[in-house]
Amino acid sequence: MPELPEVDALAAFLRERAVGHAVTSASVTAISALKTFDPPLHALAGGTITAVARHGKFVDLSVGTEPLHLVFHLARAGWLRWFDEVSKTILKPGKGPIALRVKLDDGAGFDLTEAGTKKSLAVYVVRDPNEVPGISRLGPDPTAPEFTLADFQAVLDGRRTQIKGVLRDQSVFAGIGNAYSDEILHAARMSPYALAAKLTPEQVETLFTALRDTLAEAVAAASGRPPADLKDAKRRGMQVHARTGEKCPVCGDTVREVRFADSTFQYCPTCQTGGKPLADRVLSRLLK
């Protein structure tokens, strides 16, 4: 799933390539992806893209003078494919991975695609981005300059939940997902199961520094890359996420994973849990 650094890079790419160009057409082929009906999708046609913003993992294109907002969330298996010359092939609803195609007045444009059978990619056309439920409930952006250690401490205070889940909760922190929460916790040398409310002030400061540094490095690594290069760049930058069975680059221990029903996370026992492997929830259930 694209997270804050990749979505930030996608927004910057569209800001550079699409702003100042008019939308000539926008067509959806995966009907389930379009979550709104008023304004209609065709209302974007003729409007000039004036700005591109990021809200957590959402990309927001301002279109026209009113303006309308084309907002999308790529979910777990979605992606953006940019074309300097959009194909003239007529799209067939329900066929292939393409969910949305946007053409611009210079012949360029982009497709939103989604792999797999579980379709979660979401597209909205709204007058105000806060009309999108996922945006209206977002927590603070942890990369914002004004977000301080004191703000971070205040968010964690009283939360008797595991820190891994807290970091991933979009209503708590906007933009962090499974991958970067693994990386942040590894950098902080902290167990994913540590309770947020029980962290000492020193641990909170360490975690805050790890969060800011990890995301800043990932944003810098993604910056300026075209969409086609972002996935590989993300994989190369991971220390533990999706590296089960490999050596931890910090201590040399074997990276382990914990499996849930529909996801996994990775960690280093030596760096994060005092050398003790965490129980695998799925495996433990199967062995009962």
C-alpha cells in the first residue's frame, strides 16, 4: 500500500505535470471505485487543474475555478500510471485493472489501476475535500513542521493500545501504514506490542525522533521519482518490513514476522523485543 512518502511523491509529480492543464475527459471503468455521484464525474471535463494536495494517503486535485476536487485513495493494491500520450483504446467497464482514466488537454494523463480481486481503491468528486469521510476524520500529519514532541506526547497519553496499532490508525496519525510503522518501531528499538500509555518520556522522545527521521528519509528518497519508480524505491529503503528471514542490517539477527488474518508485520527480536520472538497469532491459533 502506498503510504505518506509515496503519496507525497505522487502528489508532487502531478503538481509538476498536470497543474495548468485542462481535463478533457474522466472516465471510470470500475463502477465500485466511484464513491460519489454529485457532482458527477463528467463535471470535471473542461476544468483546469489548479492545485494538487495530499491529505494523509489521499491525493486531491483541484479542478476549475469553483473548484471541484478529484480525490482518490489507492488502498492496498492501487497505483497511478502516468502517460505522456494516453492510449486511444476505448475502455470496457469491468475489464482489466484500470479503475479510472483522466485525459488532459496536451494528450497526457493517467490511469488509476488496482490489482487483485479485493477492490478497495476509492475515487471521489466533491466540492470540499472534507466531504470525503476518510479525510474528515484524519489525525495530524506527523511530518508537519508544527507537529511537536509535546503534540506527539499528548496524542499517546491515555491510549492503552499497542503502539503498532496507534501508529497505523489514520484518525491518530495521517499517512502511516503497515510498512512505515514497522520501520519506525525498528528505528526506535521498540516492540510493536508496547502500550502507548505506558511509554516513558524518554521512549516517547525516541519514538518521535524515529518517526520524524524515518518519514523524512523516505520522503527524500521518493522525491522527484516518477510513479513507475516509487514501488522499487520503497522496497529498497526497508530495513525490516517485508524482509522476513533476512538479516537485520543493524544487529544481524533474523527478521521475524507476525501474521494476522489479512496482514503481517515484521520486526527484529534483538533490536526490539529483548531477543524474544513474538507469538504468531495465526500459527498459535492453528496449533491449538
